Amino acid sequence: MKIDINFYIAQHEVYKKRLKLAVENKQAFNHKECCRDVKENCCAFGQVFYRDIMPNIDQFPEEVKRVILEIEDYHCQFHELAKKVDILNPDEELLKEVEKASFELYKLLLRLEKMLKS
């Protein structure tokens, strides 16, 4: 099974930039779900991840499965943290936590890409 890591990175980046602009401009932001538990209002990343990857996770070696599950966790953690951001009065510490979850997600996606190329 082929996984387009660039798609996931791009979708996450678009979401992050939209959130950042909403905070900077104090504009309403339509938070999306990661799609693990809720199947509506899902982000593009989550829609494809839960349609293409998770139903086929058993096709991957154990080490790859572990990374995929970590990606799932950080992706959902990112959304849960992002939903707590008060656009009108953002907490700087919370924004740092959002960024940290995002960075971990990027690292895991790049690790998965490397694993799949080997």
C-alpha cells in the first residue's frame, strides 16, 4: 500500500496556517475533528487517514504499525489542543503545546516516509 506522506504534511500545514491566521486576525475558526471517534466535521488529513490507512494497518510490519498509531495519537492530540485555543485571547503556553504536538506529528510522518522507502 502506498502512503502519500506529502499529502498528510500539506493538509496539516494548511490547517495550522488557517489556525494561526485566525489567531493573528482574531477571526472565527472552524475547528475540525481528527476523526478517531467522531466521523463528522473531520479534517482532510483525518478523512484520508481513516479511509485509507487505518483499515489496512494490519498489512504493515509491527514497527510501521507502531509509528502509524503514534501519528494517529499526535494528530488527535493536536486537534484536541487546537480546539482549546481562544482565538480572541490565546494562551501562549497552549499555543506552544499545539506547536509541539504539530512538530512531533511532522517528525513521525517523516519517520514513516523513511521506513516505507526502505
